[in-house]
Amino acid sequence: MFRPCILALLSLLLNFIPTWAKNFTNPVFYADYPDNDISLGPDGAYYYSASNFHYSPGAPILRSWDLVNWEPVGHSIPRLDFGDGYDLPATGQRAYRYGTWASTLRYRKSNKTWYWMGCTNFWNNWVFTAASAEGPWSYAAYLGGGDCYYDSGLLIDDKDDMYIVYGNGQIKVAQLAADGLSQVKTQPVFKASDAGVEYMEGSRMYQINGTYYILNDQPGSTAFVWKSESPWGPYEHKVLVKDVTSPVAAGSSPHQGSLIQTADGAWYFMSFTWAYPSGRMPVLAPIKWEADGFPSFVKGDNGGWGKSYPLPLPAKAVKPLTGTYRFEGPALGPTFEWNHNPDTSKFSVNKGLVLQTASVTTDLYSARNTLTHRIFGEFPVGTVEIDFTSMADGDRSGFGAFRDRSAYIGIHREGNNYSIVAAHNMTQDEYSGETLDFGRVVESVPVREGVRKIWFRAELDARAIGSRDANFSYSYDGRKFVRLGETYELYTGWAFFLGYRFAFINYATKALGGSVKITTFTSS
């Protein structure tokens, strides 16, 4: 007899849920996961493939049940075996600005297989496969070089045929063999000039109600949607967004990304905004379909890409993007990536992360086994506890803000002398990757006699508009921190493509043999 009253009370309470609880805020997370390719998995969750260039493992994957709350779950490429430069050899080759970018990820129901496809080094096309998005992933095929699957999008249509769209000035579609591991044919389907622009990239391909669609963009301004009754064309097009206002202060106009349908039939466009020093961050907005068969963009209160929209689906919690790591073992989780491929014999994870020196160098950008973790939020803070009992003479170890212009706080050992140092301005050319500046120690204090464990902290202002700085401090007890060095200005250039990360640094300048142990790391 009380059921109608209870339902009425629940309805009344729902009406009093604050607006913020019914909406989400852009960016959906404040972190650098660019070039998204999002699709539905067999479990009903959404999977998000992103670029990470030279970082290893490659092609990170995130999962969400509601398009707003995302968690990293794996990587499509266990190791970047695309050339010697990915191993940072002593001969000097490096792979900055190469690796995995604007690739594509799809699940195929007929053989219960995930496929990752992409072009590396602007030349070679690869396929990796797995039974689960979480892995293990393995190399499946080499699709050849020369005709790079540049900024590609994979489609598995309603006949289970596999196509991949790619290109820049000339957009092409390739049909793949039945197993998806070789190419049957490829042909041009339209040119950038057909839309009145000189250049076009970021292509994704969809089949919706029997019609074939391609989403792509003119870099910097405009997203186009193309449609045809055949994957081979002819295609007609309309503009989806053009010079749309970003929801992030000082962010670029969002214009590249993915089209996504929810289970209730609603549609969304996940794009990203360039907002350095953080990087390229995902932003989500609804779209609606018009009578002419093209989608249109739903503007926000700002007249552009809204800062807030209603939640697409009921919110479902996932693992938090930040927190404390104790490195219990036996492996690192999917939130960590190495700067280039690591030497796997030089680290271990077992109730702490032991980093042995893996390079003899004076150049941070040539040092192997630099471990990175993305920064999250406008004001990210990272704190690490390091035991440096086993450091060797000449070793350099620390924790810092890593990009094409970097800074860190750490321990330098010279003979029997241990110093806490703030080192700034390690710099590489943002286009060639050549090191321009090895950096300098801006302040140094001796380590207290007998101390072999210390805490380091990096506090960043990662907003595109703001002070955009980094401050470093140290502590002997993990509670009271002392600033060291002047404030470091974070770099906001775009050509490195990726935003700042926290980095765990350990390399030798004289001889291999030393190590440090990271006991805890907290990202907030």
C-alpha cells in the first residue's frame, strides 16, 4: 500500500538533484589522449584508442560505460618494433614524433577479435590483434609500406567486409581480405579540394542504416561528414563544425574525432581541443540527424562547443585516473608508459619499482628507461618516494615534468657526495628531436648525512591560460616539503604533439650498475 507513495517521493527527490549531477563537463577528462577512435565493444562498453607516438607500450586503450568516465585498460602494441630508434641505442637513433598516431581500433563479432591498424614512420602499415581489449595483444600482419594508412579509420560493415579509410590531400578507401590481414584493393574516393580545402586528415568510416559515412577534417578548423551508398563513392559532404568555440579556455577549435551511437539511439561527437601544456584533451557533444541524412552539431550555451551537456547515459564509476601506486607487482599498470622501449632487464616491479641505470649519457632524451605517467587536471601534483641507497657514482635520478622542454628535481651523485638538485631546461628541437640544451642545475643542496630515502614533488599549472609553471620540492619525511629552484615555465608549443607528463628519471653518466627504488607514487 505504500508503494505509490514511495515512487512519488523518489520522483520528487529526483527533481531536486542539482543540475551538475545531471550534466557532464568538458573536457571529459583533463589529460592528453589525442586522435580518439571510439567504438562499441562486445561487452556493451565503449573503447577509446589514442595516439602516444614514441611512448611504449603503444596505442593506449581506455574503456567507458557512459562516454564520460574513462579508465585506461591496455595498449594495442606491446612494444614498438618499428626500427632501432625506438630502443634509444648508443649509436644515437631516436624516434621522437614517430610511432603510433591517429590509428584505428575495432572489434569484429564474427571471429571475436579486436583489430588495431595504423601507419608508423609515415611509411609502414601494421595490424595487431587480441581476443580482449585488455590484451594480450600480438603482431598479426604487415600490410606493406609506401602507401601509408595515414590517419586511418577501420569499418566492419553489415556484411562483415572490412574497409579502411585513410589519406590527407587524397582520401582513399582500401578493402581488406576476409581475415583483415592483407589488402585486396585501394582507390581514391575524394580529394580535399572537393570540399574547398587544401588538406584533410583524421578520417573515420561508418555504416549507418546501410549508408557509408566518412568523418574527417581540415586541420585547425573544420569537421566534414561525407556520405555515399557505396564505400567507393561517389561521396557528397556537409560541414559538421567550423571554427567552433572551445569549451576549454585558450583551447583550439575541436574538429577531429569519432561519431558514437548510444544504446538508446542518441548520437555524439567526441573530438579534442589543443590546450598546451596539457596537450590534446577529449571533448564530447551531442549531434542530431537531419532529413538530408547528415548530422548537425548541437551547440552549447556558449554558442559553440558547450562547457556542459546532459549526461549521455547513466553515470557508471570506473577506476580513478589518479591515486597512489605502491608497485606491488609483477608488472606496471596501463597508466604507465616508457619514453621509447625500455630495456626490460633493467627494471623490476615487486613491492616497489627498481630502476637500474640503462644508459650512459649526459642527455636526458637519450636515456633509456625513463618512465612516464600522464598528468590529469588543471593543477596536477605528483609525489614520489625514492630510495637511492644503491645509486652509483655519476648517476642522475629524479622526478619531473617531461616533454620537449623538461625540468626535474632529483639526486646527483659524484663520488661520495650526494646532492639534491633542481635541473631545468633540457630541450630538444620540437621538429627534428635533436637535443639543443642538456639543461642546467639551477639550485643544489647537499643530502643530509646518512639519508638515503627522500620524497620529491612536482606541482604544475597545466592550464592553457594561466601561469603555466612547475615548482619542485623535496622532503625527508613525506610531510614537510621544501621548495628547490626557481619556478620553471612549461612550454606551450604544439609540434611535439604530446603534452607534459610526470617522469621518473634514472641514468648513468659514468658506468652502469647503479639503481634506485621507487616505493610509492601519488598522482593527484
